[in-house]
Amino acid sequence: MKKLSSTQALNFYVVIPSRYASTRLPGKPLLDIGGKPMVVWVAERAHSSGAHQVVIATDDQRIVDAANEYGFFAVMTNPAHASGTDRIAEVVTQQGWSDDAIVVNVQGDEPLIEAALIIEVATALANSQEAVMATACHAINTKVDFLNPNIVKVALDAQGHALYFSRAPIPYPRDAFAANEDLPIGIPAYRHIGIYAYRVKFLKQYANIAPVDIELFESLEQLRVLHHGHKIAVAISENAPSAGVDTVEDLEFVRSLLG
């Protein structure tokens, strides 16, 4: 895997897909946290990563207006997009970014995201000529988390590329669990972190790649990429990221930290 040299600058973009509609929290991107809309907190975190440009991609003029008020660039995208990935693909076409450019997808409901994590994912992709996209993971240390189907696991190859993602416990420690033991020390068990970096060329192609059975059964979109033979680089992060805002309880927690 080719590494960035000390004289090479890491150059990447961040796109923040931000839909106004939300089942549990209507108007979620504009919810107030410490006097600022949530999406502005996310954009500030993304900007602090050193990204060449941060773009908020939305389907609602109110989000564009809020972004502009705080000095951030936002663009309107098709409200019919099925996923944030599709929305980002529209942005890269709109902006005319080069095929070899790297774009990091930062979700608009993660006001606590660390700039270091954004950098780690962009770096993982820059350092892998084989990979078309990159993501991140961190170590799982408890049996409860390892067995939890709501925690997505990833297994890695020797080069740090994903072998497989699953809601099932992988790699499965057969002997230890047969003896009803705890999670073995040293097991390469990693929790997937849902942040992605893409090369623009692949992002443009992605929407035309058909869904596959393993993706549908696991409800994990990234398996489509592996099924079709593409490589996903995975950055191993030292720390678990803070949770995003999905519920009223999440919102109040973030407000307690940032308010």
C-alpha cells in the first residue's frame, strides 16, 4: 500500500448530506444547539479537519440559508435521492471535481464528530491505490458489544482492506465461546464506524451498481462494493466516535455538552 510521503499534502473535500425531513426529529439539521443549528456544528467540525472545501448538500432552502448565515457553502440537490451517497454524487458532478479527488461523507446529524476521524478516513483512501473508498473501525472489547447485531463488525485483510462487514460476530472465536469464555484477548474484532471517503470516479459509478443479496439480507450497503470486487480501505481508530443525534434524548445529551 503506497503511503503519503512527508512532503505530500492530504487534499480532500467534505460533503455533508443534510435532509430537512426526519421521522423522529422534524427539521433535524436546523435544531438549535447552543444557539447554532446542528448542521452548522457539523460543518465547523468538518472545516477544522483541513478539508479543501466543505459543502452542505440539502433538499431544503432553509438549510441553505442557515449555512450561508454562518459562512458555509450549501447547494440544493434533488429531493428524490434515496441515499446520502446519491446526494453526494450529484454534488461532485455539480462542482466538477476531478475523478481522482477524495470526498468524505460526513453525516449532518453528528455535531460531535472529531476532525481527526475525518482525516484518518481520507488518509486511508489516499494511502491505498487499490481502494475505491475508505471507512473506519475501532476495537471491540466486550462480549456484549461483539454479540450485538446492532453493532456492525468488519474483518480486515493484511493490507487493511475490508474482507467483510456483518451484524454477526466476526471473526467468531469458536473454542472460547464453546467453553462459555469471554471475548479472547487479542481477537481482531472491530466495530465499523459509519463514515466514508470516496474517489470521485467511483462515486459517479456507484449509483449504477445493482444491490446484491448479501447487502439486502445484512442491511449493509457497503457489501455491494465488496461483492463486485472493489476494495475498501479501513482506518483503525483509537477511540469510538460520539453518537449522532437520532432521538430527543440524543439531542438533549449533545446540548448538555455544547450548550
